Amino acid sequence: MASSKDYLDFVLDQLSLLHPISYRAMMGEYILYYQGKIVGGIYDDRLLVKATDAAKKVMPEAPWEIPYEGAKPMLLVEQIDDREFLKELFDAMADELLPPKKL
């Protein structure tokens, strides 16, 4: 099942305290970028983030979810309505994320 544009718009609004946030559509889902680095994505109308050490520390009880068949498990963000929490989470993760590979 693909993610809806309405859910993407909702998530982007919730992430409005963070700059720069961008996204890229990919096969019905959306990859999210923070400071030019892949932080996670929207899969089946779920916000999933990479399982960095910082993300596991900020969300120690977060469920592990598979974004799509064959992918590595990611952490489900359940506090999607809390903008301050999302800012804390993404800021904590930013230093651990690798910049995109140059082609």
C-alpha cells in the first residue's frame, strides 16, 4: 500500500520546526531528508526513522517495523503529534547520519 500525499503533508507540517527538511517520492513512498541526510521515510502512512544509537536512546520503547519487503528494520515514530519531540529526535540523529553518496 502506498502512502498518501495527505499523510506526507501532515508529517511535513509536524516537522516544521526543523530546517531544512525535504523529501523524495520513491515507488509510492517518501524518503525524508534532514540537513541533506536520509533520516527515514514514510512507508504505508507510517513515519519510520533509521535505527541510529541516538534514535534508540530517544525512543527506547519504539517498535521495530519493516518499511518494505527486504529492507532493514526501522523504528516507528509513535509521537507524531508532538513537534518538540520530533525536533529533539531528528536533531539527536543528525550527527550520526551519513551524507548522501556522491555519484
